[in-house]
Amino acid sequence: MKVADNSVEAVIRQYQVQLSDRHPPDLIKVLVRMVFAERLGWDAARLEVSRKTGLSESELLQVYDPLRPLVEGVPIQYVLGSVLFHGLRIKVRPGALIPRPETEELVQHVLASGHAPERILDIGTGSGCIALSLKQGFPNAEVMGMDRSPLALALAQENGAALGLPVSWSQRDLFTDGIPAGPFDIIVSNPPYIPSSLMDELDPIVKDHEPHEALFVPGDDPLQFFKVIAEQAVLGLRPGGMLWFETHHDGARAVARSLAEGGFEDPTIHKDLSGVERFVHARRREG
């Protein structure tokens, strides 16, 4: 790749110019750091002290390659092809939801719950990030991830193989196939909860690139998936087994009420690191 100026500073300047209509300066700075970290293995300190450094043709290709899709609005995670999730390198691509930091917090809550589970089910597994993280944390447990999307399951299988974490994957539709045969000690899910009527209010970088079936409920009831999962989990969990949800910040209390009315006890809401009510767990009643 031939350019007039092969310095790191020139690369940064091109990112600033070409992304200025789409992102604020602080976010562009973060994107540049992510590109240099992923493509060249540079940390933020090295990037800062190397601004006058010239890059080789190979290095220039690696750091300029992500710029065009970023200008087109493709999420940085899809552009780079992976994210670090709970210490695991998780491959991501269109067809599966991009793992979020809040979901790492969900995993932390489950791992800290005091259980020594024998069987775990992750409903709507997507990239497999939750199931694989729980398998890493509970190595003696049998962990299963289910999803209706063959694209998502193929990605989850790739991630499991790459990480050497044996998780069982099942292509199932929650509404027509139901969950696999129990009993399970833990069922966990980060299901769709955005009413389709609110689609236009979502950030285009999410709405235009991430799978709608992982984001939106078919109608206008944001609790639709939570209710169906709870109905099946009350039969699929062992007595005393735990159901864990990640929810929308406006929906945690409604989810907790629904669980209390549906065969679960001690529904508890947990806040995320931003102080938002994000997670709900409850226990299947004994007996």
C-alpha cells in the first residue's frame, strides 16, 4: 500500500477525517485504539508514543483495512471479527448479536451464585459467549446452548472448538420446539425484549447490522420471551434450580413480578455497573 505519509499520526488523522460525520472525537479515538490493538498488538501507550513512527506496507494495510466498513457504519466488532468476553476471545460476525459488557456482568452473577450445577442451559445462545463462559467457570457442568438461528449456532460451534470448551449446541425454536429435556440446575437467557414498533428509535449501527430476531419481539409485548421461557423453565429446572435473565432497564421489575406469579420464589433484581436494573434471577419453588 503506497501512501504519501506512512506515519501513525497520518493514519489517525485519516480516521478522524473520514469518521467525523458518524462518530464524536472521543469514540473515534477508541476505535483507533481498538484497530491498532487488534491488528498490530499495540496498547494505548505504544500508540501514543509512536505517532511519528512510520509503518510498513503490511502494517498500513492492516490498520487501513477496517476504515471503509467503519465509514459505512459497520460495528467495529464485526469489522475486527472478535471481542474479548469474560477473558475469552469470541468470534463475532453478522447473524449473531455482538456480546455486550453488561452480559459479562450477567455471567459474573451466575458464577457467584453459590451453585455447583450439573446441567446448564443458555437460551438464545448467539455467539455462545454466555454458555462458553459458564463452561469455563463450571468445568464439571454439562452446558448446552440453544438457538433457532443456524448462523448463530455455526458461530457458537466455531467458538467452542477454538476455545477447547465442550458445550452442546442445539438448534431449536423456543415457541415450536421448546427447551431441551431437563432437568437443569441453571437456565440463563438474554432474550429479545425490544418491541418491533420501537425499531426506528434504535441506533442505526445496531438496527442496520445486528440480527433483528435477537433484538426485537414479534409484537409489542416486551415480556413475551421472558414469559415463555419462564413457563418452560418452571418445568425444566430442578426444584430449587435458578433462572437468570438479562433485561431491558425498564423491564426488570415487570419480569420479577411475572416470575413471582409463575412458580418461582425470591425473584431478585440486580443492577449493572452503571446502576441500572439489568438482571433478574429467581428460584424454582421446591416441591
